[in-house]
Amino acid sequence: MRWGRHLPRASWGSGLGRSLQTPEEHVPFPMHWSWPLKGEPPLAPHRAFIRHCGSSARNGPPSGRHGQLFRSISAAEAIQRHRRNLAEWFSRLPREERQFGPTFALDTVHVDPVIRESTPDDLLRPPAELALEHQPPLARLPSLALSQLFDPDACGRRVQTVVLYGTVGTGKSTLVRKMVLDWCYGRLPAFELLIPFSCEDLSSLGPTPASLCQLVAQRYTPLKEILPLMAAAGSRLLFVLHGLEQLNLDFRLAGTGLCSDPEEPEAPAAIIVNLLRKYMLPEASILVTTRPSAIGRIPSKYVGRYGEICGFSDTNLQKLYFQLRLNQPDCGYSAGGAGVSATPAQHDNLVEMLSRNLEGHHQITAACFLPSYCWLVCATLHFLHAPVPAGQTLTSIYTSFLRLNFSGEMLDSTDPSKLSLMAYAARTMGKLAYEGMSSRKIYFSEDDVRGCLEAGIRTEEEFQLLHVFRRDALRFFLAPCVEPGHPGTFVFTVPAMQEYLAALYIVLGLRKTTLQRVGKEVSELVGRVGEDVSLVLGIVAKLLPLRALPLLFNLLKVVPGVFGRVVGKSREAVAQAMVLEMFREEDYYNDDVLDQMGASILGVEGPRRHPDEPPDDEVFELFPMFMGGLLAAHNRAVLAQLGCPIKNLDALENAQAIKKKLGKLGRQVLPPSELLDHLFFHYEFQNQRFSAEVLSSLRRLNLAGVRMTPLKCTVVAAVLGSGRHALDEVNLASCQLPPAGLRTLMPVLLRARKLGLQLNSLGPEACRDLRDLLLHDQCQITTLRLSNNPLTAAGVALLVEGLAGNTSLTHLSLLHTGLGDEGLELLAAQLDRNQQLQELNVAYNGAGDTAALALATAAREHPSLELLHLYFNELSSEGRQVLRDLGGTTKGARVVVSLTEGTAVSEYWSVILSEVQRNLNSWDRGRVQRHLELLLRDLEDSRGATLNPWRKAQLLRVEGEVRALLGQLGGSGS
């Protein structure tokens, strides 16, 4: 689920006490609840669990009779084995939970949702029309803790049967898991024996007769020895019946006869009915969980207490959940194997930003009312900020989220169509999502929602399915809008869910035009009739002169082919719409989709838009990403489990249509953020062959200014790392690129000819990776720009090792990298070890005369070096003159130290001033001003020393440029 931990809906009992399985062997993907008994799970209470979760035990001590029933050694051992097996079984983590780190355990992060006691009168009250007014229950209704569920009622009567109900996503399964684990760890002393049943498991048995003892013994082998004692256990025996909506119960005597013998074979539904009637084991305690639509299946006279699971109606519960989840240690791995875990300070910062957003009572607060959406927020933040497991995508997170919540459940177990809940949601909510996206709106009126829900409903059975969906799942997808300016409207619970459902609606082929709907039926009919008629007339034509008629009827066979082409055109139209959404010019200057998603969760800093201001056009840039992700094989397999299969042929034809459109529009030059979105689409698609063909024309990777998080580095490396063609340029300037990002991007950097890494705060530790890059036998970099990074002399010591073994690099920029005298001296000593370098820029490094002169001397002796930049260093007038004289000789490299060469303007004056202009805001203004004033003095001196009017004019022009820069710095331009 989303925020809360969600208990998988898979059968609980079928594996207990049987032969063991490996965690991944022959286990349904939704979750593997197999339990290899290797060692004994600790039965002592976990401190973190008690602290954050509370206890399910009764407040008072158990009565003196407790603990006496199973006092024999064999019975006590059987109970203990049962506790160990249950603890192992209910502690198993689904795959979706393992992403949160190796030390993650569900017990340590549990937060109880709010449970409100309700009455039969409340259940009889008609629900709101759209079942969206999920207001917190009235204050007069008390809240319940797990420890109070079986307390006497207001009249002092003993409570034996408790029914907990809640819509999809409120945490019913979590509470069951919590109660079972409490009992396993000895925190539920009121019950000596706890027997959980999954109603989905029982419903799979159908009408096959089995006794209660057989059902227990088959699922919990250690209890075979104590089955005869169940009848004497009384209220100390607790049955937990989870997911009652999966069973079709009939409490009429004509439908289900009375039976009090636990050893009498009956249909599983009949056994449950007699347990609830209190005709079988009348003293036993029973806890039932169900969806709201199935509450009426149990007559209220058999229920002692109703409790509504209300989720996290208190924002403090939401904050506590996020603190526990997001502060888990990371796994420290990624797709590239070079992931770096987030620091505790980064975790705290995420939690603080998220808490501020919750305190603002924004739409995310309404979403986190459902614990399952808290899980989704945590999973998304973990995806954005933590190392990414191999193959995990944003689409897979949302698909897994739906699997955890729906797990292939039927919408209504009493309906003969056996329609899955997720398939119904895709058809109705997907239609609403797609129509909203097509009209570019995210706010929906009641009429909008009702129109999509009731479209095409004609029969009583269809109205019943709609009623069940409204009560059980509509609140999961839609929430009342709490943003100002949109009263009485509804939004999808999280914005990305609208785009996901819209994409699902398309890839499932649920969007059909009138021509498609009518044409399919007509073409199938005509095709069948045409074959039969053509066959008959072909025989008759041999006897009669009617040879033209078979020819006419053969034309009928063309109709299915024509319809197939119509469907193909429709797919192309969908692909065209998807690609146009991806490359909308209006979105060119937006943040990339990953930053947009992070901002929507953590909140946007700064003032919010006034409600009276005209709104911006809604952006649906995640829709193409989800379209590609849903066509990936892994997600299609999960969707098939949810009752939403996507045929391989349909996926192939959709992919071909998308590739055709991408091939046309994907060749245009995109801004950096849009280019990253394009790469993220390919990452979601998870098809290297498809990506290689579409991106074969990409020659320039310009991501300058995009904040390159570990996830974005993983995306770029996964999509482009396997390509074979060279990249003319890779520009990663000003990307906040961490050193670990260099390791992740290594396969891409090896294909680059020009590599720009300016303004990335790369320190000496990054030079180790740069050294390895330069020494790699596949390196083809010719130009490497590292300016404005604090490499220091320690970093240069590593770089020169790479230079010594590299054979491709010809241009290296170390402008403003903090080398100092030591760095330049290292370069001077090692420069002769590289024989290909043609240009070296070490300007603005704080070097003095001695170090600069040493490097210039080494450059003059270098066989290939043509140009050495030394301007803006701490050079004296005499030092600059010596360097000018040294660089002015015909032998060796030219040395650029000023805007002048003798009495003429240097031919590199524009290069120097453009570097200053480009970095004016990031360099030390006082230091730059001092250097510009020295350059201005050189220009004035040169102008006074020449009589050539052409040179004077050139010098005056450059003086004007320098004075303009000084004016921008606030210095004297006169």
C-alpha cells in the first residue's frame, strides 16, 4: 500500500507446516509467504515495536485460569511451535518492502491507524452519493485501541465477535498482522490460542466439505495434537477471519444448516457461518475484517462490536510513519553497483520538508489519510533519493502499489462475472483520468465522476457492481479537493495516479471510438458469413454459370483486414498524442519530471499562487513515462495478476507505433530537462533494443543545469551505457554531480569525445574516478573541461597519472580549480609524460611567478602543446613580462597571460573576457575586479606605447569591454 505496511492478500495457511520453499521458488509474485524454519524467531518483544506500535494485549492482567488449559508439556510445545511458525510467516517481507534496506522490519515501523467504534445505526445510514465525503466520524464515537477491541460494551456485555471494516487502503491487513505478531511475541495474554484464516484461501476451496479441525490441521500442523481441546478453550481461543468479502455467506437456515461439531465436514462457508452464529464453539472469540460493502453479510445480532478503520486522520500519525520509514538504513546498492546511501542529515531534511508540507494542510495531507498512500510517498521518495535496485522504475512502484492493495481481488464475490477490482477501476477511473488529461484538467465535478462511473450501465448486476466499487474503492482513487479556489471538486488522490490510470486505460485498449466498437462486431460477423457463403457458392458455381458471385463474396474477406488497419491507425494516433505530450514546447523550460514529482511531495518553497490568479496549463509529462513503463514485460506480468492482461501482440504493436513517432520527433534538439525526460521514458520502457534504435541519432548529450541525482545518473547510464556509437559531446556543466555519479556514468563518459564537467563542486576524490576514466582502454575523450571545481593540488596529483597513460586527450581546462603553486609545479614536473596534449588552461589558480614560469618552461619543451593559459594568476608585472617574452618565441607553446602581446591586442582577448563574463557571478568579485584593473592598466600602457592607429583602435575597443565588466562588478570603469 502506500504509507502503511500492507499485508499481502495471498493465502496465509497453505504453506504452514508443509515442505519448505525457497523465497523465490514457485511462489506467486504478489508475495511469497513461504517460511523456511531456519533457527527460531525471537519471541521476546521488539523494543521498537512496543514503543511505536503499542500493545494489543488487554490492559488488565489475565485471569487466573489463563495459561492452565494447555499446561501439558506436549500442548505447550505445540503452541510454542505454532507461535514460531506464525511469527516466521507473518514476518516475511514482500519484494516491495525489501527496497527499504537490509535492516528493515515491518515490526519496527508500524503505526496504528485510528479505529472508531460504530453502531448498526451508522451502518444503516445511506452513504454519500459518491462515497467521497469520508469525514472523520462524529466526536461522540470513541476511538478504539487494539487492546480494547474485546472489552465489554457500554452495557457491560461481553464482546465475542468484532468486525473491523474499512475501504481499500485503510490498513485492515496491517492490523491483522499486528495482532498476530503481538500474540506470537506474548503481548496478547488474553488469548491462549490464535488461529488466523484468510477468507480468500477458504473461498478457493469452493463447496468441498471439510471440518473445522481439518481446516486447522491442514494449515497449522503443530495444532493437530490439541484440536480436541479447542471446544474447552472458550473465549481464550481467537479466530481471525481476514477479508470476509471474499466469502459468499448465507445465514438462512435453508441455505446453511446448523452444525456444532468441529469435526463434521461442511463447506468452508458453512463452517464460518456457524462460527459466527455462535453455534459452533460458542465461547470462542472472533475478529473479522472486511470491506464496507460486505458488512451486511453478517447479521448484526451476531456482532458484538463494529469498528471502522479510519486511517491516519491525525497528521501526527502521518509524520510518525514517515519518520520511521525514511530513517531506515539504505541498502547501498544501485543498478550500476555504485550507489551511495543517503546520510542521516539528508533523511532528516526529507522528513522535515515533508512534515512542513503536511502541516500546510495541502492535498498530500488528504492523500495520506489512507495509510497505503503513505507507503507510496515513502517508496517514491526512496526511489528519488536512495540507491535504485536494478530494474526498479517509477511505473513498477505504482504497479506494485496497486498489486499490494488489490492483489487480483474480485470486485464482488457474489457476482458470477468474477470481475477483478483492478479491472473495474481501470475501466472507470481510467476513463475519468484519460478524459481529464485530454481536456487538461485535474479537478472533477460530481457530474464528471458520475458520468464516467455510470456510462454504459444497463442491468441490475452492473448497478450492484457500481455500488460495491463506490463503497469499497472509490475513495482510494479520488479525494475531495482541499486546495483553495476549487470547492466541491475532486482530484485523484495523488496527481501521478491520474496519469498512471490514463496510461493504463490506453495500453489495455479500453479507449475505443464508435467506429472501432461497431466496426469490430461488423467485421467479425461479415468475415464469418463471407467464409461460409463463399464456400457454398464456390461449389454451386461449378455446376451453374455463376462464377462472378464467389468473387463478390470473397471481397467480404477484406473487411477484417480493413478493420485491422483502422485499429492500427488508432494506435498511431495514441502514439502521436503520447509523443506530442512528451515534446510539448510549452513544457520546455519546466523542471524534469523527477524534480517535479519530488516537489509535489515535499512542497514548493516560496509563496503559493493566489486563487484569483489565472492558472497555468496543467502538465501531464508523466503520462508518456507510464505509457512506456506499462509496456515493459515485468509490469505486464504484474498487471495480469491484477486481472488486467496486456497481450504480447498489442504491446508489440503499441511499441512499434511509438517508435515510429519517436523516430520522427525525437531527432530535434531538446532543452536539457526535456532531454532527460526523453531518457527517462526509455528507462521506464526497459527495452535496450528499442532504446538503441530510437537513440541511434543522438550525438550530443546536453544536460547542463539539470540536477544530477544518483537516480538520474542511473537513468542516463542504463539507457545510454549500452550504446555503441560515439557521442560528440557530453555536457554535464553545473549539474551538482557527485563523485559517485561519475562512477555510475562511466559507460557513457567513455563514449564522449568532448566532456564538460564545469561547476560541479568536484573535489580531489572525484579525480580518482577521472584518472580511471582517462586510463581506460576505451576512453576517446579529446576535450575535458574541469573548470570551477575545487580539485586542488591533491586532485591534480591523481589527474597527472591519468594524463601519463592517456592517448586521446588534446584539450584540458583546469581554470579556477584551486591548484596554487603546488598544483602547477606538479603539472610542470609530469607534463612530459603526456605526448598528445595541445592546449592546457590553468588560469585563475592563485599561482605565483615561480610556479607559472616552471610550467611555461615545461610547455615550451613539450612536443605537442600549442597553447598555455596563465592569466588571472597572482603574477607580478615582471613575471608577466617574462612569460610574455617566453611565449612570444617561435619555439614551443604560446603562453597567454594578458589581453596584450607587446603593443598589440592578444588574439585570445575574447577568450579571456568571455570566460570572465561567463563566471562573473560565481567567482570572487573583489579578486576578479583586481585582475581586470591590472588588465586595463596593461591595455592603457600598450595604447600609450604604440603609434599605430589601427592598434590603438583595437586597444580602445578591448578597453571598453573591460570597463563594461568592471561596471557590472561595481568597480571604476573610468
